[in-house]
Amino acid sequence: MLQLQQLTTARNFLTDITWSCQAGELTAVIGPSGGGKSSLIRLINRLEDPSDGQILLAGRDIRELPPPLLRQRVGMMLQKAFMFEGTVLDNLQQPFRYRKEALPGAEHPEVLRSIGLARLSPDYLQRDARTLSGGEQQRVNLARALINRPELLLLDEPTSALDRPTTDSLGQTLLEICRSEGLAVIMVTHDLRLARRISDQTVYLEAGRIVEAGKTAELFAQPQSEGLRTFLAEPDEQEA
Amino acid sequence: MSDKTLLHLDLIQLVYAYALILLSVSLAHFRQIGQERQMLWASLRMVVQLLAVGYLLQLVFTVRSPLMVILILLTMTGFSLQVMGSRIKQRMPHFYRIMGSSIMIGCGGVTFYFCLLVVGYSPWYDPRYLIPLAGMIIGNSMNGASLAAERLTSEMRERHDELETALCLGATARQAAEPALRTAYRAALIPTMNTMAATGIVALPGMMTGQILSGTEPMLAVRYQIAIMCAITASVAITAFLILLQGYRGYFTQADQLRNTL
């Protein structure tokens, strides 16, 4: 459903990226810091553009879609879960405001569906979003991204500020959504334990190039490149 | 205006007035508070600039050429741009183009509307009316324009995460920038609103005081003051609105992406 074809960005930061993923598949993008992981996923919802190459979503070049429409179809959770002023419900209504549609109430099926998928109870809807904990805010962030009913969800280090139990529980939620909704998920992460536990595919990116990509179990068990072997052996990465 | 009530100021009287500055300077000097040099320099500049403007206005009033009046208005706009450019450290993209066009349309439009429809004198370029009115309108709008531009730049920087989150949820550039635009617009209008609220109670406006001192009846001076306040408010509002409307676009690409300038 998503194809990246020979993507290169300005000053060759990302070089010749060719890769694809399917619906219902969870992909982890791993690699050393500054290797281009975040830059790669920012190309997929056009927060940035490549200098060369093409991205196809369901067979269609993403540049043919108006950017706001593309970003409704390709949801994204940024590293920092920014909460708009107001309640959780106000935050969930934000995409409807942008689409100039009637705002859904707390009983609206789309609201209940998205908070249900993000494992948030309806009691949260009237709470002030900015007073929630980091883990709760990431769940609101997830519910807010899901309310647009995206086909593809991009996550930029969604668990970097969370503790281990919260990370595990959010990871489990992501996997369930991916399976139940047939949603393709691409997650940039430093957390190798999480990547190993929940992803189907893993892409290893180093200095702007895909060095290895394949099934997570195989890639972690038998890394082919020296770079990935060294990266997996780093104590910091193992503990993350 | 009747000459019976008009009090002339001769050179001796001006010297008496300047003595007040000298008094302040000597006070600062003897008490060693400082600033005497700056005070002297600023006051001398003020005297020289005003005398120069006085002679220039006298010349313009005598010649009464539309071309010369337009040239003076353009020079005033140019100076206001230069002042704003030097005062604002972090400028939005295409700063001079945006500020220049907004001041020309906002201030220019309001000035001509005011002169032709409200005051309704003839000919339209009569420098006795056009230049002082344009000066008041541009001078006041310059402050609103600087505030709008400065605030827009800081809001766009501070709200980086918010802007990107909004774009990710399907907002257009305009929708994402809306909260920043609203805050910057409010900041630009606050001084004018405050002046309107305080006028007559806290302070008597300069133009009105000047008219009364030179012999105009208070009620006529008040009517002029109300009209000019309306013109200044409209000019500040329109100029700030145009700056913000054009200014925010510079932070985004055509594809509703945030530029790296932030």
C-alpha cells in the first residue's frame, strides 16, 4: 500500500531509499541517531519533500493529493505529544474543525471508537488535556490521529519519554490497532526491545541509507551487516 | 480659527521653553545622575528636525504641487520602514515587501478616505491637511505594524510544535497559523485600544490640545479628535491585518510545510 522509490533528499542526507509496506503491517525503523529515521517518515506525509524519487500511496503519487487530505489519510504522532488548549474532547474535535465539519460530541461513535482503540476510558473526554501524564497524553495523541481514520500511521519515537510499563502497554495497543483495523504502522524508535516485540518488519537506517530491511525476527537473529551487528550489540540500545 | 485668540510664540518665548530642558540637564549634572549629554543631544536634534520640517512645510504649502505632496508621503513611508526595520531584530521572511505594501494600502487607503470623505476639502492634495493627517496616521500605524510583525515572528517560533501537530492532523497552513495570527493581531491593537479608552480621562490628545491652544473651539477640536481616532484605529487594524495575512505565508511552503526558517 506504500511504496518509496529511490528517495533522495537535499544534500544527499537520505540517499536512494527504496522500500514498501503492506496494510496491517507494523514496521520499526531503527538506527543510530542522526541517521535520517525521522526525516524518512516526514517525507511520507509531506512534512518535507524529497529532492528526487517518488512515494506512492495505494498506487498514487502522494504529490497528486492536496497536503491536508494526504495528512488525513496518513496520520502522524510526533515525538512530543502537543495538546491543544482545552479538554481531551476539544483535542479530538480539532481535525473536524480543520475539515469544517460539525463537531462531534462525547457520545459520537467516531469519538468513542478512537478513544476505545487508544484504550482511554470515556471519563477522560472532559479532562483538561494539558494536565494529563505523558503516557495519557500519548494515548490522546493516538486517539486524535485515529479519529481521521488514516490508512497509514507514522510514529516518531512515541515512547521516548515514557517509562517501561507505559511503553509496553502503548506498544501492545499499537499492535492491536494495527491488526484489528488493518492499519499500516511505521514507527521510528530507539527502543530495540519494543521494536523486537511488536514489529513485523524492521528497517535499519544508517547515514541516510537503508542498510538492512526485512522480517524483524530474522533481522534481529541474523544481522547481515557489520553496522547492524554493532548497533544491536550497543549496551545503550539493548537497555533502551 | 480666529486670530484674536491665537497666541503667537516668538523666539524669546521658545528660549524660555528650552530653558526647561537646560534646567533638567543641569539638575542631572549636579546630582550626577547622568544622561545630560543624551538629553542635550536629543533636544537639539528635536529642535533642528522640527525647524527643518517647518521650513519644508512652509515651502510645500506655498508651492502646493500634488507631485511634491506625494513625494513627501512616500518619503514618510520610507522612513517609517527604515525605523521599523532597525527596531525589529528578528524579521519575518520578505519583511520589507510585506511591511511596505501593508503600510501603503492600510495607511494610504485610510488617509485618502479620511481626507476626501470625512474632512472633504479641495483640492485633494492640499498639503495643509494631507501631510499632518498622513503623518499622524502613519506614525500611529507604524507602532501597530511593528508590534504585529514582531509578535508574529515570536509566535511562529514558540508555537512550532503546535503548528506541526495541526498540519499532521490535516490543517491548512492558514488554519495551523490561526492562533498565532489571533495573538499577534490582539498585540498590535492593544495600544490603540488603550489610548481610545483613556482619551479624555487620563490624557488630552496632542492634536486636540494643539488646536485648542491655537484658538479652535473645544467642541470643534473634540470632533476632529474623534474623527482622527477613528482613522488611526482603522489604519492600525487594516495595516496589522495585511501584515499578518501576508506574513504567515512566508513561514510555509506551497505544500503547507513549515519552512526551516523557524
